[in-house]
Amino acid sequence: MAERGYDTVLRADQARIHSDSLEMPHPILTAETLSVVYNSSRGPQKAVDNLSLAIGDGEFVSILGPSGCGKSTFLNVAAGLLQPSGGRAALSGQTISGPRPDIGVVFQRPTLLPWATVEQNVLIPIRALRRPIQQYRSRAHELLEMVGLKDHAGHYPEELSGGMQQRVGIVRALIHDPSLLLMDEPFAALDAMTRERMSLELQDIWNASQKTVLFITHSIPEAVFLSDRVLIMSPSPGRIREEIVIDLPRPRDAELMGSSKYAEICGRIRKIFSQFPEKAQ
Ligand SMILES: Nc1ncnc2c1ncn2[C@@H]1O[C@H](COP(=O)(O)OP(=O)(O)O)[C@@H](O)[C@H]1O
Ligand SMILES: [Mg+2]
């Protein structure tokens, strides 16, 4: 895969920008001086502060930050599920003001309907968008095959393991062919082994589907393994503090996780986190 990157990110955030020799892919998702203030019982709470970023077409970018720093809040704005208090998020220059079919979202828990089969769960967005179900059935099966669930289309969620259910959630987010996939700690509820396997699978899915992915996590190794770039958020109120370009070759395999270069990048990020009052895992 060609080297990607660009230098427009993070203008408003005093972040260090690693922009050497970078050409600029067409940005898909942008956030401009975004802020979110919640009105809570303790008064106004600023969850996201002056956050700016740009994610290029086809990039895999992770946002890494300690718990409570505003990652999900930002993702909800990008998904059109939450209105920002200031600034804006835009998809190809168009302000995101509500949920839209060109954005797919995967949450921490797949929230599948227990009474519906895997195939029926996967086709929920098609029903919601009032598109012809029949035309998407074969796509559903292709995607299920891609994630190793070809023989599970007729199964019910309770018959699947946690990892399998999360894969169904990913397929459901891809079924209507969105250009951008937003993933909010999708593997957080899985055991360590499954989580590692899911990282490998997600890389394959990303390769095969050519989507732009914004992946939110608080796992440093996961972010480094998967990403072209890692954006580090500071503790609450969240803003982007640093950008790290991950120049590890692709495709990446499990062996890479034992390499010194991988360890060096993880260590560099860990050091940044150690300077925060709250630490990432
Ligand atoms: N609906 C809400 N009302 C009030 N405060 C909220 C709400 N949602 C989140 N927060 C607060 O905003 C901050 C950021 O939350 P969140 O975006 O969920 O963080 P993260 O995903 O990084 O763990 C936290 O302090 C959290 O308590
Ligand atoms: Mg969260």
C-alpha cells in the first residue's frame, strides 16, 4: 500500500505534526475546532475541547486516549448522533448534522436483536434505509463469508461467541457500503486472544473493503498494529495532543507484534501517556 499522510491535521491543537514528505490524500472526515459541553447535574461539563483533525480517503486512523477523555463523545458527533456545542464535523466537506447512510458505526457491544437471525440482524440498516432487502442478501452472505461466518447466517446471536457477535456487528455496519467506518472500542469486551485475532481480521476487512476507518481504543498495541496514524487525546476535556505516523510495513501479521520497531513505537506512545495524569492501559 502506498504511503499515506498529510499535513493539515490538528492545526488548532498545538499537536506536534509529523508532516515530513507527505502528500495529501483527499480528506473524508474533518473536525474543525470541535467542542462538546454536557449539561450534567454538576453543571456544564466540557467533554471535548477544540478538537481538529482530518482523515484521508482510505486511511486507517486510531484515536487513543484514557478513559473519559471524550473519545466516544467525538465519535458520536462524527456519527451524527450528537450535536457539537461548537465547531463542526464534516464528511467530504458537508457538515454532519444527523445519522447518514455513508457512515457505518460499530459500538463496543454489537447490540444484536436476540430474536433475529444473523442474516436478519445484518440487514437491519437496509430495512431502516427502505432499500430492497432482496438486492442485499447476496452482499450479506459475501460479507459474512469474509469474516468467517458463512455458515452462520441462519443462527441466532445467543448461538455465537462474543467475537462472532462482534463480527456480525461489523458486517451490519458495512452492509450498506458506507464510505466511512467509525468503530468505538469494538473489541473491548473480548478476551485477549480473541481481541488479537479480531485485529488481524479487521486489517483484512479494511484491505478488502477499501474503507476509511476511524478506530477508537485505549489499547496502545491495538492502535499501533492497525493504524496508518495514531492520534493521541489528552485527558478530559479531550483534545488531540499528538499524532504518530505508524510506518510499519503492510500487510501486518502477528509476528510484527514481537518486532523491536513495533515495541519502540508502543514505548514512545506509552511515554506520552505517562506524562498525563491518567494513564492508558
Ligand atoms: N451524556 C452525558 N452527560 C454528561 N456527561 C457525559 C455524558 N456522556 C459522557 N459524559 C462525560 O464526558 C466525558 C467524556 O466521556 P466519553 O466521551 O464517554 O469518554 P471516553 O469514550 O473517552 O471514555 C466523561 O467525563 C463523561 O463522564
Ligand atoms: Mg468510550
